[in-house]
Amino acid sequence: MSELDFPPLRVAGRGRGWYRGDCHVHSVHSDGKLTPQQLAADVRAAGLDFLATTEHNTPDAHGAWGRHAGNDLLVILGEEVTTRTGHWLALGIPAGQVVGWDYGVFDGMLDRHLDEVHRAGGLCVAAHPHAPYASGTFMYPYQGLDAVEVWNGPWSSDVPWQADNETALAEWGRALAADIHQGRWRPAVGNSDTHLEGQIGIAHTVVLAEELSANAILAGIRAGRSWIAESAAVELSLTISAGSHHAGIGERLTTGGEPAVARAEVRGVPSGIVSFHTVQGKMHSAPLPGTGAGAVQWHTNAEESAFIRIEVRHPEGHMAALSNPIILT
């Protein structure tokens, strides 16, 4: 490319709200099959507000995205760092920055590269931690990482929810209690890992941000103010109330010993199953009507639950949406 054209860091006129985006996307600038122009069209058609460009070990696509961002699409600059023993996403890095990748779990080099991204204000995400191919399994501890990609895209399958996603979700879910108790839990994210046409947004992360900007989106992900959807047709909300207090996804609710009522509202999952998960595992589930739109409530307290997150699955068991937790104290 003869002239670099970097995307703006903010989309003007977009204030506080829930924004949908895909933070693991490849183009012809690494091993993807689509150009940035084609990807931008697919992102808009999928109903997304932002994406992250994450080519393998190169920033070559950074300067190709400015002309495709427009006034309705945020493009976050990033890289997929493909080390010898696991991949991770460096999100929100400066234009042209290269994050080192030539190392493995025994080399003791990961932390210095995570620190490099953090110093630049970026976010570090463990990518597809149980991917079933050489180097795809994430062999490093999660310490130092900001989030975990528990839902990766369908690849060559026509089923959007794979066995490695189930494993990644179970691992993340088991660690939540100890992480929350220690005061530092890692939010879950979902991305498509798009390489081919028709993959964008399967899955994607829905983030509560103060504005549609790189800094605000990354702050929302870092705080866990987010949930994951299989498509823009799926809508989800989770709130918990206790007395006169209430909280939403990624927030902390001080119950003061009062009983807590968790309420999930879902659209776009016909005959789906909503389940509530706590420190004790899956505690309650209820079906949605055939229309796919409904609300489910569950009563608990802080002593029994510590946190609540939800999953929404199709009748055959495939995931449609899942949330980060609300923490109860």
C-alpha cells in the first residue's frame, strides 16, 4: 500500500450504550481471504459497531482500515500474537506496533510482552485457549492477561459452538469463584476469528461503553461489562436487585443481607434454555417460549451465590448467549 490511512480512535456522536463488536478478525494482510473493504461490508451487514484488526504477528493491516471505518464503524488496532505454545490478542496497540511472538511457555518472555501492551494502554486476551491444533492450545497461566476468549468462531464447521469452546467456558467458569475472592477476575469474551466469508460476528461481544471509542470499548471489556452473542438477532440483559439496590453485568451489588432477585430478559432464541450459574454451579434453569422472547427470574442471596452469570442455549445445547457475572456481597 502506497499510503497509510489509519482509522480514527473514536466515532463521533455515539455516547453511552451497548455496542456490538468482533475483536478477532483476519484479512488478506495475514491468512484471511477477505480484504478490509469486504470485511467492513460484512461487519455492517452483521449489525456490529466495532471490530479489531488482529493479523498474525504483523501490523500490516493497520494502515488499510482508515478509509473503511467511516462515521459508523470503530476499528481497533491489534495483533494476534501466535507464540509456539498459545495465541493471544493484543488490542488497542499503537499504529504500526509489532508485539513479539517468537517464544514459548518455557522461555519466560510472555510477561514482558504483556507489559509492553499494557504500557501502551492496550488489552491482552487469551485466544481460543483449547483450540485443537498445534500451538493453538494456550499453555501459559492466565496471570497478567485481561480477559479470556471462551467463544471462538466456527472455522470450517456449520455449527457455531464447538467442543473447545465448551472446555474454555468450563475452565473459566470454575476459576471465577477463586478469582473473585482474590479480587481480580478475568472477563470472558467471544469473537469470530474470521478468516472466510460468512464468519464475521459468530460470535461477538456486546460491551457497555461510555462512547464508541477504542479506549471506552477496551475499558468496558476490561471491567467485564459485557456479554457474548451468536448474532445480532440475540438480545440479553441481566440485572439483580436487593432491596432498593440493583446492579448489571460486570457490576458489584451490596445486598446488605437482603434477598436478591436475578432477572434475565432474552430475545432471539426460540425455545431456548436460560440457566443461572453461581459459586455452586448451575442452580436454576427455565425455558423461553417459542417466540424466543421472555424473562426469567430467580431468587437467591449473597451468601449462597457470591456471583451470578447466565447462559442461554438452544434446545439442542448449542450456546446462543452468555454473560459475565454480577458479583454479590
